[in-house]
Amino acid sequence: MEQKNSGSKIAVSIVLAVAIFYIGTYVGKGSVKPALGINLENKETDKPLVVDFSPFWKAWNILQEKYVPASSTQPAVNDQDKVWGAISGLAGSYEDPYTVFLPPTQNEIFEADVRGNFGGVGMEIGIQEGVLTVIAPLKNTPAYRAGVKAGDKIVQIGERSTYNLTTEESVSLIRGEAGTAIEITVIREGQSEPLKFNLVRETINIPTINTELRKDGVFVIELYNFSADSPNLFRRALREFINSRTDKLLLDLRGNPGGYLEASVDMASWFLPAGKAVVREDFGGKREEIVHRSRGYDIFTDKLKMVILVDNGSASASEILAGALQEHSRAKIVGSKTFGKGSVQELVKITPETSLKVSIARWLTPNGVSISAGGITPDIEIKNTKDELEKGVDIQKQKAIETLLNWGK
């Protein structure tokens, strides 16, 4: 997911946290409730509020007068919880899984995600076609080690069904103290029965990059996310590549859920002349389109042989980078179609402890193709099968290496 935060756009994904709550609103204890049908003044704007609030106040009064908790142990809902619930309901009315209100607890979790360390099981999750879906398990985390896969549909968390749960609510259920366990139930393509995973939570530190020079002369950069540190780490990795004196570069973005937009633009700039479009930001006619362009480091000649590996766990900033280098003919894309996370979110502080994450634009490739409309399609489509992966065979990577070794033949 892409976000703007105090001027910086964050393409996160690190959707392993945050949550939307129930509908409610805030009226201070002892305060006077408006009579039914009275329009309310919106003090945040000069525009008059023309919505009839009488149904809202009718529901409010009924709840105040009649509601009894189903259990005597159920915690009471205070007036501040109701205002958070009302804003959550307002955000939810847009039916956009990326437009959410973050009350204090969820806001704190989200900020921990952006910092890059948190407690959990190590899954990037999101809503895809209305179903809670694993975008990617993070490498060397409980979810990854247990065998959770990108594309798994999460149908149950503990005893709770995920039906109608938001990503943020789901993350709140998955998160917990390190050392404690949580069971998730998933449906996986090709499996006739649901799969259950009992995962022990750990403090999750998000990995960033790994490099390897293979004996066949292929230099591999595995990039796991687009964090604030990624551009510097990527620059060092490119220096290693140059010093290796090979011309074959494999950039593995599989399972990379994204990160900072600035990071993807900076990385693309190593391969593109100054001024070339990296990604277009379309505001749906509400303001003029913004084109984010290469900074023009452009240190490689046409002799560079470059393949980018992607899969359905490659999202957001991964798709921006892959799409730009594909359309400018600087790299061939191998793997399976990407996730299709092509909307931009801005993070707006509502109070010092709460935030509203709102979709404000769509990402388009340099040629104007919407990333949300199906993701990035590889030049060479190939999927890893379950049997091959269980045998330790990675046919996607094999195909990428074969493509590099046979470049131009």
C-alpha cells in the first residue's frame, strides 16, 4: 500500500497490522444531544453539511436506552470508543480496503510496522477479491518456516472467522506477545481441505536485501521490501554487482510487498536516463496527474542483461519498479502475475493518537496502465508448483537464470 506521511509516500504493505472498528459516535457524557433532524455544522470546512442526521441520532438514542451487553464480562464501550467507531464506519462506507481509520491501538501498530519491527508471525496480508489473503510470508519468520504461502486465503484466525473482517481487524487478532501461539486456517489453491498452521509469535524484524554471485556468472539481488534504508542497501548491492565483473543481473522481487515510493523511484534511476517516467500518479480528475521521473543515475549500458523475478506476492513498490523497467525495455520480467496493489494512500493525523489512511490516487505504469487492474504481467509467465517446491526446485528462478544465460540467442 502506498502512503503519504508528512510529505513522504509510503508504499507499505507491511499490512501486518491495523484495524477498523464498530459504528458509533461521540457525545460527551451529560452533553445535550441534538434533536432529531437538526443538521450539524461542519467546523472543518466552509461547506454546509446537507446530510440529514436524524437517522443517526435515532439510532444513537435507541442504543443508549436499550443496549445490554450479551455477556456480563463484556467490556463497556465508552463515548470515545464511539467516536472512533463512527469514523471507522464512515471510512468503511467507501468499501475500499485501503481506506481505514486507525484508532489509538491500531495506529501504534501501524507505526511499528513502518519502523520495521513488531511482534507477530511474519505475514503480509491484504484483502483480495473480498477475501483476506496472504500477500507474502516474510523470510525466516514463523509463517515462512511453517509453510504459509503467498495466495493462501485466510478463513479463520483462532476461533474467529475472517468473513467481513478488515485487514486491520485481522492483524489485531494475529498480533500478540512474543512466545504466544495463534492458529490460522487457510484455503490453498489445489488443496481439497483447509490447512491449519499453529504459529508461535516472535518479534519480527523485516529483512531487506541479500546478494549472491553464482558460479555461472549470474549476480542475484533478493530484495524483500522497500524500506527507508533500501536505496542505500541497493546501491551497495549494485556496487558488488559491478565489482563482480559480470553483466548478468537477477533482481528477485518475489514476496516483496512494497515500501516507500521514493525507494522504488531511486532504484529505477540506476537504470533509466534522467526524466524518464517511473510511475504516474492519477488523482481521478481531482487534481493534475503527477509523473515521478528517473533521477538519471543511469550507470549501465545496453550490454546489461537484467531479469526481474516476480510473483503474486510482489506488490505496490515492487510493481512500480518492475513495470517501469519492463516498459522502458531495461529488464525482462519472469514469474507469475503480481498482486495488483496500485492505489495510493495518504496518512492523515486526526488526533495525536489516531490517523486516517485514505486512498487518494492510483498508480499507473509509464505507459498509463493501471497497476490495480491485474498487476504486472511477466514477459515469461511461469509458476512454481507445490511438488517442485517441496523438492527444493525453484523453476521460476531456473527460468530467470536460463533467460540470462541465453540472452540474445
